[in-house]
Amino acid sequence: MYRYQYVAVEVGMANVLSTDHSLMHRDIISAWAAKGWRYRGYLPTKTSWRGALTEVDLIFELACDDPPAKPRIP
């Protein structure tokens, strides 16, 4: 069984001369990995009116011993 956590990350037009904003995802992934979570991918969650990505969820996975729960479908 696995547990999943989602971390919202704002995506924007990073200044080409500044890498601070464009490398933020690496810090987040490294911090979660240090806690034992595995990075699984990302999911676009918001777009601009022009269709450009503005926010994504980074998806992290952690193995656990909990019995599988019956999925709840809204």
C-alpha cells in the first residue's frame, strides 16, 4: 500500500538570469526525499487564460503497511 501527498508549486515566467525560482522544485523534491518520500511526477492544476501552466502538484509516494482502503468515489 502507498500513501500520496501533493505539493502545489506555482509555475511562472522565471527570469532567465535568475535561477532561484526555476530551481525551487528541486529543493522541494530533495526535502521530501530526505523524509523517505519518493517523487512520482507532477499534475498540471491551473493554467492561464492563454493555456500556459501556472500551477502544478508535485506528487510524492510513501510505502506503508496500512491495509488497502476501499476507494471513495465522489
